[in-house]
Amino acid sequence: MTKLTKNRYLRLEDYFHPIMNLKFPSKLLQKVGRFCPNIDPRSLRIRLTLGIAAVSAIGMGFLAIWISWKMQDILVVTHKQSIKYIGQRLPRDVEIYSKMMTVEKGMQKAIDDLTISNTVLWIRSSDGTIAAQSAQLQTSSRLNSLKSLLNMPLQPKVSEVKGNYWVLCGAPLEVKGENLGMLYIAQDITEDQVMFLSMIRSLGIASLLAIVVITVAIAFYIQRSLQPLQRMGQLTQNISADDLGEAHIHLDNAPSELKELAQTFDDMLIRLHESWEQQRQFVSNVSHELRTPLTVVSGYLQSTLRRGTNLTQPQRDALEIAGSEADRTIQLLQDLLDLARVDSGHMHFNIEPLVLNELVQEIAEMARQYSNRVIQVESNNPAIKVKADINRLKQVLLNLIDNAVKYSDSSHPVTLKLDYSGKWGRIQVCDRGNGIPLQHQARIFERFYRIDDARARSTGGCGLGLSIVKTLVEGMGGRVTVRSQLDKGSVFTVSLPGK
């Protein structure tokens, strides 16, 4: 017995399986990011595009399946009605012919009358033999497989048999209350079904193309809709602490929600500016007010140490500690004042051409005197010319040399290297100290940032020296960088524009 395959009409979803199963979890987003490196797979634009495209694909998939189902229903309804008509008429014809001839001849005559080119009929008696059949079944070996089918549905149904599509139906044949066997009807719809499946494929391709076009259109629309947000992000990237009072976000032709967000952001910038100004003013006032009395205190302490011939050793030690802490606090206040001047724009730089070699030799000699360390100067060019403020550059180099002296062993020299790097004059302050861990190198120029609080206290550092160095170097139009390895030392490089 030939096994009936499942009706292809009931499996139309196979053509739309990719659409109906469209998902975009994290793996899909990762694939998008891998194949399109310039696209952020987790951006709002990609998520909105994929989400709307997925909903559109699912909607179009369901629509295509519904259209296909309706087309299939329209296609086979005529064939089903024809089979039902044959099934209802044949018993009446058999009854009429059996009055004029034998029942067997009446069945055959009725079958011959109702047989058409694409429809075959046969009657199987209760003992399993074929009592009557269409002429095509006798002459065509291709149709013999139909006669082996026993379990046909009572209602017409489309099935696939040996690569062809048939509308099949089987029902008991009763004439005058007598059961003459089973009547089987098969109508060939292969040509119509092939045409239908071709249309389904075309519909599937058209749906996929429509989804692609819709996705592209959605992507462009979303990108255009999100341009105000991108513009807002670009504007905010360039806002610094110095620009808080003047920064405003203007979005032309933006939705009202984004304009409201921009207005809220402007209000926040104004509040931040006011708070920042209050903080800078407070630091400047406190530093200025405290520096004068502390300078007086330091002067009295130094005077007492010089003239106090009758001081005991504990008293002298206590006064020296107090004087050292007073000087350290004065230096801290001076640093805070410098930063406050820079923040307020009141620090002016006297930029002029100068020869680094002479200035660095002078600074190295000063450092040797107060540190009692070996300070070497190396240069392959006797006249390296740059544009800078002499006093500010001295402050920068003394700060860097002081750091190198504090955080390196006294048995190793501190080396100052001078050279050119393109159009930049370069000063490198090299030491052989403990080095700076990699995770701290990006932050050592931040204000009050210290790698090790305990070590900072022991060396008198407060976390402002390198911040002032960076501020002064950038104020002169240069840049400062650091390169360091643990247990091998550090190299601070100051680059200044050449003459």
C-alpha cells in the first residue's frame, strides 16, 4: 500500500520559515557588529531597525500564509465540488442502469459516463476485487498505485501520490439499500498544484524583497529621526568645565520631546556652571586668605630656629617639623591658586622663543643644589629652539625633577634628554625608580590623584604637582605624556612647539 504524504497545502509555512522564526538576540547583534565594524550593534538605531523589521517580517509572513491558504482553497474548491457531484450522482446512475442490465454492467456504465480526462473512478467490492473502474486505470501503469489506496477520506482531500497531486475521496456505494462495495474517486490536479506552488515561491521571494526594502527604508527613516540625538551627543562632547557658562544646545527641526530634553540639559549646564564658579571662587579665596598668615607663621618658625640658641633638641625638632609642614601647606595653597587662576582664565603666559639647552642646564644646576642628586643633561643638538614661557617651563621641569628625585633611589641619576620630534622640541625626564602601574598611568595627571596615599604622605605629595604640570604645558600649547615600567623607572615627556 502506498503511503500518503502530508498535503503540501498544509505545509506552506516551510516557504516562510526564515521569516516566521526571525529573532535577534545577542548573538545576532554580535554578528551584525562583526560583519559591520562601523555599526554599533547595541545602538538604539540598530535595535529599532531590527525590531520594526522583525515585526514587519512577521506581519508580512502571516499575510503571505493567509493569502496562500485562500488561494489554495479557491484552487481546489472546484475540484472538490466536482468530486462531490460525482459521488452523489454515481449511485443514482447505477440504480437506473441496473434496471436495464446487470448491476456489474450498470456500475461500469455509470463509471464510463462520469469519467473525464483528469478524473478516475473505481469500485472495490466487499471481497477486495475491483468490480468496475475507469478505462485509464486499465491502460496506464502510472495510475495502478491509486488502486492500492484503501483508506481514503470521506471528504475530498488533496494528497501527493508518487509525485503527483490528487483530490481523493472514498465512500460506501449503496444502491436500493444494498452495499455494493467502496467507491473511490481521484482527480488529478498536478498541473494546477505545480502552478500554485510556483506562485507561492514567487510570493515568498516578493515578500522577502519587500521586507528588505522596508528594512532599508526603516533604517534611513530611523537614522534621520535620531539625527537630533546624535547632534546633541556631538555638542555635549565638546563641553568642558570652562565652557559651562556659554554652552547651549540648539536643535533645529527636532521633535518637541528632544527640544524639551535639550532645554533641561541647558538648565543643568547653567546650574553646573554656577556651582563650578562658586567652588573655584571658594578655593581661590581660601588659598589666598590662608597663604599670608601661613607665610608669617613659617617666617617666625625659621627666625626662631636661627636665633634660638637656648632651644633643646626636642624643641628644635618640633619647630623644624612645624616649619616643614607650614612650607608644605604654603606650596599646596600656591598650587591651588595657580589652578584657580587657570580655571578662571587669569593666568597669562608670556610665550617667546627660547633655547632649551641653556634653560635646562640652569634648571639641572638648581636641582642639584637642593636635592644633592646627580642630574644629567643629554642632547644631540646644541640649539633646540621652542616657544614657551620661561618661568612656567621652569616650574614644570622643577616639578618633574622633584618627582623623579622623590620616587627613585639616590644611587641612580636623573637624566634630562633634549631632542626634536618632528616640529616639536622634546624634554624627557627619566628616572630609574619603582615605576607607575599601568592602570594608574592614565590618571596621574588628575587633580589630587595619588597612587599610594601612604607613600604620598611620606614624600609630602598632595596629588597636584602633575596636574599643574599638565595645565601649564597645555597652556603653552604643548603636551605631556608618561611612559613607565614597574621596577624600571618612568619617563615624562614634555613636547613644546618648535620655533
